[in-house]
Amino acid sequence: MMTAVISVVVALIIAIPVTIAVTSSQQKKKDAKTIGTAEDKAREIIDEALKTAETKKREGLLEVKEESIRTKNELDKEIKERRAEVQRYERRIQQKEENIDKKSDAIEKKEASLAAKEEELSKQKEQIAKLNEERVQELERISGLTSEQAKEYLLKIVEDEVKHETAILIKELETRAKEEADKKAKEYVVSAIQRCAADHVSETTISVVQLPNDEMKGRIIGREGRNIRTLETLTGVDLIIDDTPEAVVLSGFDPIRREIARIALEKLIVDGRIHPARIEEMVEKAQREVEVMIKEEGEAAILEVGVHGIHPELVRLLGKMKFRTSYGQNALKHSIEVAQLSGLLAAEMGLDVRVAKRAGLLHDIGKSVDHEMEGSHIQLGSDLCRKYKESAVVINAVESHHGDKEPTSLISCLVQAADAISAARPGARRETLETYTSRLKQLEDITNNFKGVEKSFAIQAGREVRVMVVPEQINDTDMVLLARDISKQIENELEYPGQIKINVIRESRVIDYAK
């Protein structure tokens, strides 16, 4: 405030001489009287300005004093409040310290109490250990068992409980897995089997040719046996002429040769002229007929399945499978059925039906040449498919349908499944008596080797094994594990079509007599 007043005064002081100068310059022409009057007025203005400035100065000093007093009062008030707040904090801290002291005392008392309790517990533990030792000694005396024997007994109980729980768990998991995994598989397989109606013809290694009369046997043999020797030499088939009325048996392991011999012999019987030259002529005609038949059978198989674009040589080899059997099952009929099953399964799963049928039809193509070339029918079949530019899916299906290689596509898995279905169907195949009896004996030997098995019986043509166990050695829980172990060992050691049912029977009998 004072600064403003002083500034005004100074401005006035500066302005006055200027004004005077200006006025003097303008009023030079005026008379001296006018100049004197102006000077007086100027002095009055200066005096008035000085008075005003002094007044403003006093007012400014008063305002500054009032402001300083007001500020001091506010500071004093704030200091008082801060002091009061500090005093409150001090009181709180003091209360907390007192509480901490109280808690510390309580903790010290608790520690002392715990130490006393620990000492008491230590004494009690010693007493308990002593009592436990006495109890064990008394139990050993009463039971007649040592502690080690008692442990073994307890472990046996625990082991039995674990076995029981394990058996229950295995049974539940197997049931659940079968329900979930077989649900769709059964639908697909059953649907495919129901929709595929294929005939199976069980063929043997012999063919029978009917004769018009028994006199024809002598003509077939010929003078000194030259006719029969010629026929056997040209066809590679044995002719069995025995006491069977009006019949000649052709024996040979090559069905094509046997078919050629049958056709040639029938033609000779109809013609009536039987001599070496005529026999050679008829055998050549029969060979041509069989070749035509082979080609026609291959083409008929392709048309039946609905597969096109197969190389002519593969078609001819398919026809040769008409005269090839596996365990009595015709190889061509089997291939056709596998192709149909593969196509049906592929349709159910949304896969390429044509490729599946093609792979199923050609999966056993190696069997048409396995009598002529060395190697398994799987290797021969894959080589043939590569030679005649079949796709990689078909080649893999041929190589993996017996599990020799890992399948690389779902179609290979379908062909594998269809092959097993076709081979395992009741009546599809036959086994020799020796193989059949050997498999039954192996089944019984495997089951009899398990501990607790009293005796076992292979029934239902080897499709089921009934296992009688000793009830004192095998309980109900062990039966589940035993059946599982038997099934695993049979899977590892035997080769068989389809599945074998393991039926474990535990029977307890008590006999008494009323007298």
C-alpha cells in the first residue's frame, strides 16, 4: 500500500515540472502575473499531494499491521491444534505401549504354561511308550504272534483290501470303457455285417469227377497206365482211382491245376477217345478255358464291388483267387466281402467309399501268386500294387491289414477290421482237426498254469473257457483279476479268430449226512 502511495507522489513530482514547463512555454506571451498564479497553484497541488500521500501511507501501515496480527492469530490457532493432535497421538501411543506390555506379560505367562505342559506331555509320552510296550508284549503273549508276524498279518489284510478295491475299479473302468467305446463301433460293425450277405464255400484239396460207369476207370488208366501218367504229368495232379463206384478223385494242392485236370477229364469222358495225344489236346483246351474263366471271375468281382480303373493284370490275379482258399474260405469271395464291409464302414464314418472298397478288394492280392513266388502274401501284394500304380492308401492297407505295419489312414484300419470280421464269422473258415485240437489243448494248458485253478475246460469250439478255481485259494475279488490275467496271456500266446470268453467259476460245497 505504501509503495503505491509513494509511486503516485513521485509521478506527481515528475509530472508537475513537466506541466510547469509546458505551461511556461505556452504562457510566455502571457504576463508575469499569470505565471505567478500558476506557480502558487502548483505549490498547492504539491502540498495536497504530499498530504494525500502521507494519509495513504498511514492507512497502508495500519492495514499491514492488521494483516500481520490476523496472520499471527491464525498461526497461533494452528499451532494449538497441532499441539492438541500431537498430544492425542502421544496418548494413543502410550495406550498401545501399555497394551503391548500387557500382551507381553500374557505371552510370558503362556510360555511358562506351555513349558510346564510340554514337560508334562513328555512325562505322559514316556508313560504311554511304556504302556504301549507292555501292551505289545501282552498282545504278543495273548495272540502268540510276534510284532513282525502281526505286521505281516496287517499287510495281508491291507493287500486284500487293495486287491478288492482294484478289482472293483478295474471292473468299473472296463464296463465304462466298453459302454463308451463299443457304442458306436457296434452300430457300425453290426450295420455293415447285416447289409453284407456273402456266401462262403468250404473247399478242400480234392475234386471228384463222376463217371458214367466203372468201365471208364480202365480206359482212364490206359494200357500199362500210360493214360493216367500222361494226365498226371500234364496237369501236375494225382488221380486216385479206387473202389469208389463211378467216381475218380483228383488230388492236388494247386486249385487251378486241379480245375484244369477236372475239365480235361470231363471232356475226355464225354468224347470217349482217351489216349495220350487226345489227353494233351484236352488239357490245352482246359487251360484256355480256365484262363478265360479267371479273367471273367476277376471282371465279375470288380463289377460286383463297383470298383473301376484297376490294371488288367490285377484283374487277372483277382480271378486266380477264385481257385485259392485260406482255411477253407475262398480267397476271392473273402476279398469281395472285405471290400463290401470296408465300403459300408467307410460310408458310416464319412470316408471315401470307393477307395475303401478298392483297398478291401486288393488287400489279399498277394495270395494269387504266393504259390509261385517267394515271400508273404502281404509283401507280394504290396509289390504288385506298387508295380501297377495303386495309391498310397491302398498300398498301406495291403501292408497293414495283418498288423505288420502301422496303418497311416482310417481306411487301412477299416480294411483291417473288415478282414477280421470276414474271417471270424461263424462258418467262414474251417481248421484242420490237428490245429483245432492243438488250440483247445493250449487254451486248457494256459489256464491250468495259474495258481488256484483246479481244472479248466475249453468248450464251444474254443470260443469259451470255463475255469474252476479252488474256493479256499481264490476269493471273489481275486476272480476278477484272474480272469483278466488269463485273457491277457491268451492274447499274447495264441492266434485265433474272433474272441474267447473266459468264465471263472468259484463254488463251495458243504456235505453232511443225517443219521
